[in-house]
Amino acid sequence: MDLSVNFIGLSLKNPILISAGPLTGSGEMMRKAVEAGAGAVVTKTIANEIRSNVRPRLVKGEGGLHNIELYSDFTLEEWEGEIAYAKKHGAIVIANILGHTPSEIAYIAQKVERYGADAIELGVSCPHGEGLEGVASEPSALYEFTKAVVKRVKIPVMVKLSSNVANVVKLAKAAEKAGAAAISGIDTVRSIAGVDIETGQALLPTFGGYSGDAIRPIGLAAIASISEATSIPACGIGGITKHEHILEYMMLGASTVQVCTSIILNGHEHIGLLLDGLRGWMTQNGYESFDEIKGKALTSLKSFEEIKEEPYVSQVNEGCSISLCEKCKKACIYEAIEWTDGQVTVNPQRCTGCGLCVSICPQGIFELNWKD
């Protein structure tokens, strides 16, 4: 199964990019990612000034990873060697860059283009560190930053958007209008890792970014909105741990995806598992190209005004009995689920068809059917 894709003019062997972060902080680290199977790598954020990373800076949470890691440990000039090393070992390198003014970010863009970067990602949406809230949340500011870079380089420019904004669609449209070749999103979600209630101290000493499984629904919503509102490619980021998650992003309009947290937690071999899963699913379902599934789910999305009131009720599959886990009964706020002699029944007069029991039952004994 050929997993290759063409993304913003780059011929990638597969749609999996390693996102800017701990896994792409040097040429050697990028080499490891490519040798493990990644289609491309996005460098750790390159800025004019080095900011020393604090210790500790990573905390594993229940649904993901909290981090307060900042930018690259290398100077802008040192990145010339790191990019060259990665490209020597077969990497397609997208340089994630940060600048505080349009002229500064354009200057950095010109530098990394000269160093051999194949494309640029504007990293203006990081939710911690110095932050660039004015750029990340203001369409006019994002337009000026993007336009300044697009005018100064010949390689494609992708803009990374945040979910920590009021209207991601307006930002995506501003980036497209300024000449961006693609939109990536989402960046990590602003977070506090937690509090040690015995000491009264926060687990990490400042606000950070949250990534992993828990943010995937937020990322999916952003990509769907961006795909519906713009005509440029989208790159989905957030909570990708299985090949099914990649397919979800693609069916909501993404052309490629970026992965980081699941590889940090499971090792570089996890890339191979994702690729094997993609090959198997595509082959099993008779697809030859990702273009055949791209955006497939977008037509199923409707506004509230378009949704017809359908008289669904929950029903129990015939012959099913359950152990006394009680999850369905406890979760049914309408008290429609009843037990009789170890058998589960649904009172159709009480059931409103909300669907919670269908997704909460570990044995999958519920289904929604027409009330009549």
C-alpha cells in the first residue's frame, strides 16, 4: 500500500509529520524520527534568542502530557548545521520559527530557507513562555506576520493555529489571504498540570501546554472548521495515538497530521505501528489514495438548524445480559434503564434517545433505534 502524499508541493512518503517539540530539537533527533518512518519533521521552534529550558518541564497527566518547554537550545546560526545534518540523512525539514515582529520573523524565515529548510511553519500560537497572544488571536496581526514571511521566501509557508482563541476560522482566513500554503492546528492547549495538595504547590511552576488524547476532539473541531472555511490544505494535530485518529483527521479535511506526544510516551517504534495500521485499514477497505477519504465526514456535519428532531430511543440487543457494572444505570439521568433478573431493559416512555448508554457500555449492548 502506497502511503505517499503531496503536501504543499512536498513529496512525502507518508502523511505523518513529527511536530515541533522535544523530538525535533536537533539534527540527530530529526534523523531518528525519519529513520523510524516519519514522512517529514518540523523543527523545534527556532528563535533569534535562546531561552534556557527550566527543570522539570514535563508532567504526564491522566489524558495527556503537560509541558512548559520553550524554544530551541541552538542559536539561529547553529541551526544551519542541524538542518543540513537532517537533510543529509533523508529528512524533509519544515522549520518552525518564532519572531516578535513581522520583520523579525521574516528575517528568520530567510535564514532557515538559506539553511535548506523545505518549508516553514509559523509557530506563533504557543500557549506558554513569552507567548504572542496578539498574533495568535488577532486576524490582522496574523495576516501581517504571514504576509511578511510569504513575501520574503520562496518555500511554502504553513501557519500553526491555536485553540485558545475566540474564532479559529477568522484566523485561518487571514492566513490564507496573506498567502499561506497550509494551516496546521492545533497547538497545545493552555494548562496547569495540577497541584500537590499536600504541599500546596503546582506540579509545574508556570502555565504550560497540554497535549495528548484529551485534546483530540478540540483538534478535530478546529480542522473541520478550517477545512470548511478555506481552500488551502490543513495539517491535523492533537491526540493522535492510533491510526484511526489519523483517519478521523483526514475525513474531516486534513491532508497530513503531526504527531509528538504518543511517540514521546511509546518510543519511535510507535511511528511504524501507526503506518502499519494505516496500510492495513486502507487495503482492507479498498482505498488506493488518501484523496478518496479526505473530507469524507464533512458532509455529515450540520448546523443545529439543519438537524431534524429524530425520535430515537435506546434499545437493548436481544439476549444480552450483563454483570452488575451498573455504568449504564448510574449514567442514565432519565432513569430509563431498568434491571430485572439480571436482564437490562429500557423504558421507552422515559428514554429520550440521548445516546450516552451506547457509548458508555463496555459490552456494547445498547443501540439507538426509531421509537416507532
